[in-house]
Amino acid sequence: MLLKDEFDFIKRIKPKNIHQTSLKKGIGDDSAVFEGSSTFDELICMDTMVEGVHFTKQTMTPFMIGYKALAVNISDIAAMGGMPTYYLVSIAIPSDWTEKELNEIYAGMSLLGNDYSVDLIGGDTVSSKQGLIVTVTVCGRIEKGRSLYRDQAQPGDYVFVVGEVGASAAGLELLLKHGYNYPYTDSEKKLLQAHQLPEPQVEAGRILANANERISLNDISDGLASEANEIAEASNVELTIDYEKIPRSDYIKNYSDDQKKKWSLFGGEDYQLVGTMPKEAFTKINQTFNQKGVKLTIIGEVTTGHANVYITMNGKKERLHKQGFNHFK
Amino acid sequence: MLLKDEFDFIKRIKPKNIHQTSLKKGIGDDSAVFEGSSTFDELICMDTMVEGVHFTKQTMTPFMIGYKALAVNISDIAAMGGMPTYYLVSIAIPSDWTEKELNEIYAGMSLLGNDYSVDLIGGDTVSSKQGLIVTVTVCGRIEKGRSLYRDQAQPGDYVFVVGEVGASAAGLELLLKHGYNYPYTDSEKKLLQAHQLPEPQVEAGRILANANERISLNDISDGLASEANEIAEASNVELTIDYEKIPRSDYIKNYSDDQKKKWSLFGGEDYQLVGTMPKEAFTKINQTFNQKGVKLTIIGEVTTGHANVYITMNGKKERLHKQGFNHFK
């Protein structure tokens, strides 16, 4: 028994296209059954996006909100080297959102889900007092024992980045200034897209997991500085990153040095990958990346030390903290 | 990059006691890895509780909110006959909630989780604009092919209920009138407890799954009328329930007939089980229930028909709809 439920349509609107072969007939929308497998480890992650904290109606359309809520979770699976398999979604929706907008959220998830053959198998739709809240759970699988973690970095390893960083934070800055209905240039639109419709690096994660090498990996959700520090902490080593080697998006090249630094080191939400691998593994792995057309860039080295990240720039070496980076400000 | 995050403590407070043997070192708090198994099917469910919709600060303490958010999900696993294994939790917390209250929510989950050896393996803590929102994902397992669904009822089967119904809705009515700080009688306290700290019927679900019989099953979250109709619809049969046989909580016996009817048929949130089984399976299954001290009650029969539920009372037979039940009002 609910105390009250203000919006009739919320009860009618259920996640569309719940996959019926995985979701066997006759169990609740909120529950699902799928086959276990001893040749794989099971992966699971859960992430929440809140209106006013992670997005506003000025920065994201409902479609984009749905797409991105699933994308950030698929990115967590990619960061473990896994394949996403199923997802569940719970949406708490306030009174200033319409049925049409809610359907668009599900459509955004569905578009990305189809790209990765990830089936929606359950979830919940409830009303919220204020602010839309989307929570997504993504299940995934990886060949037994092959999961990639953050604690595998060792002195002598390369530090690498998959893809390019900085565009998402630049896009957010534009969106906060002008909203999404504004006559942006084509180049600016690319920045917006990086923020609104990020592409999780599943294929890159799979290449790294299949390499069967000692690799540590993290997705760049909170910014390169933060994620590199997490690897340094989990592995208890020192990472030294060469600022000039960081692969920055071409679309931010005409902005100021300060902006480029801020966006590429602390911006976050690029959902690219950062990790470490043994130097001798690089050539072969890079070949596979080249074949698949995915960009892999060496940005530094792992050295003996205690859970710190350093950055070199203009011949100077400085501590790179998770947040803040006063030297360059 | 967050647009903003109002409460510093939210970033510090993470789900406590994340299980470190299942959650291997060096992956994010929001992600987890666990071993797959070919001898089991994987179960997963996700349910959300919203302040002002499912509870208020007058009806539930933070501890109870945490306990119940996990309990309703474990109940979904019980309704499939499974064993809960792991859980993830995402909490969106507004500014009028304190760090202490947030810790109490996790403590409530932890208490119930320990009862079932269900480990917290990940989750997310974010801020909400208004109203606390708790979303829990519970994983579970069941012996391959043994999952119980709602579509297995056939004419000639018994309809049964595990446990007793009606207490939770009675408790909610008291709480909405007086809040939880009120000099309740011991008997009233039992009603409150049924609403605030419901006990999922995992053991009963396991007995039914292990019976290896054709059983349909549903947990009573939305009221007996609603859940019985779901079985009738999924199985495309008619269920006829004898109102006098419904096992009602002793603690509501002194209330009016109308209240008893309302609470036991439409109240919901008892998290007991309703299902159907072949008549010839009953004696043996009931023996196991007796041995375990769990109450199993026959309340009616399945007959040929089309997705309807009937209820007999005082010699009259009436349609029992999911909600509303005008004849008895």
C-alpha cells in the first residue's frame, strides 16, 4: 500500500520492451531470472543520476538522460573488461515531468542498449517529490578470472589512456552558459555530444581483458587526475604523467591553456579509460587497438612510490591531486 | 563532473562494510565481481522506496527504512524460490536528512543482510532535491530451472497463503494517525512492526522450490487481491478464494469487519506469499512447513476460466478485483 501516488501515468508507464526471452513469463517487472555460467564471472554495477546534481533540463533532453544513465553504467562494465548483458532501471519522477518525457528517457536507454545487445530485464517507476532520479543497474560477464582491477600497476609499467579527454567538461561549460537550444558551431556541438551522449569504451575494455596481461584499468568518470590517483592508491605505486602526452580532444584546441588543463585533468565524464600495462605488452596490444580503430596513448610511467600521482609540464614535476590542482590555476 | 553536490558528507558516507571477499580489491564502490555457476540460475530484482510515497519520517525511522528497502527486495527473491546472495544500494538524500540518519539507514540494511548472509557489494550515494529515495538491487540464486513463476496454476490446484495477512496495513493506519512516537499497546506494536520491519519469507520460498512440484508463487506486496489476480492472469485460470479461510493476523481480530476485509485483501506490504500447488502435493509440503514452524494455509481452488479471481463470503461469490472491492465497502 502506497501512502499516495500522485501521478496515474507512472503506474501505466513501465520500462518498454522488457526482453521476454530473458525475463521469463510470469514474474514481476522488477525481478528477472537468467542462466548462470561457470565459464564466466558475473559483473554488476549501479549508478544514479539526479536532476540538479548531474544534469538539468537545460543541459540534457530526456532522451539524453536515459542514454547517459545507461552509458555510465556500461562504462563501469567496460572498466572491468567485461561485456554488458542486462540492465534494470528505476526512475523516480516528479510532477513537472510528463509521460512523453518519461517515454523519451526509456527510448534513450533503448537506443544504447540495442547497440550493445543489452536487454532491459526489470525495474521500477515511482514518483519523486522534486527532481528526477534515474538509477540503473547493469549486469555483465567476463571470462573467469579475467576481470581488470585498479590494483595491478607495478613499477616500470606504462600509463595509458584510451580515447581522448576534455570534451565532456567543455561541453558542460557551454551547456551551463547557453542551454542546449542555442546556435552552436559544429565544433561546439561535438563538445556537447561528448557530454550528453558519451560512448562507453566496451570494445577497448574487451581488447585489454583478452590480452591476458597484467593490466590495471579505470574509467574516467571523475576526471583523469582522480582516476589515476585511484590506480596509484589501489596499487600503492607512483604514477608520473606527462601533461603534453595526454590525448586531448581536437575540439578544445582553440580554448585557453587554463581551460584545456582544467577540462582534461579534472573535467571528468569523458568515460574514456585510463590504465597501466607492462611495457613489453604495449606493441601487441596497440596493434589490436589500431586494427579496431580505437586510440591508445602512452601518457606516462609507473615508478616505485606510495600512492601518489605526479605530472610533468614545462620541465617541472608537480603532485597531481584528485581534485584541485593549484599550481596550474 | 557534478553540476553541484550540496552535502559534503554524502561523498564521505559510503555503504559501510562492503564485503571484501566478494568485492575484490581495486574496483569501484559501484561495481562488483562474483563467481558464476552453471548449476544455478541468477536472480535479480530492483525496488525503490520514496519518502512521502512509501514512507514518511512519521511512519518509519531511518533504521526501519534501510531494513525495509532491503526486505522488500529479498521478498522478491523469496517469491521466486531463491536464495538472496548480494545487494547494491543507491540512496538519494535531501538536505533535511543528517549524516547520522544516513548511517542508521545502512545499519538497518546491515542487520537484515546479516540475517540472510547477504553481502553489500556496491552502490551509490547522491543528493536529492527533496525526499529521500532508496533503491536496492538484490541478486540471488536458485538451482537451475527451479525458479517459481506466476504462470503455473492449473485447474484443480489449491490456492495457498504462507503466513498471515492484514497486519502491515493496520500498522500503517495507526502510524498515519499517531506517528511512531505514541503510547501504543503491545498488540498495536505488533501491527506497527509488521509494517516497519516485515520479514521476507525466504525459507518458505526455498521449501516450495525444493518440493520440485508445479507451483506458482507471488509475494504479497500490493495486497492479496492484486497478487492473486496476477497469478490468475499469468496462468489464464480462475482462482476462487474463501474469505473465511484467509489467515488473518491475530492482532487485527478486534477491529471491525470492514477494516479486517480492507487490510487483508487490499492492504499489501505484508510480504507473505500467495501461490497455487497441485492438491496431491499439499500433504508432503505442509509437513515440511510444520517442521520449520512456518504457517501454510489453503484459501481456495483453481478452476477453469479466464484470468479472474472470485471470493466467496457468506455464501455469496463475487469478483475480487485488483483494487477496489465495492461490494464489501
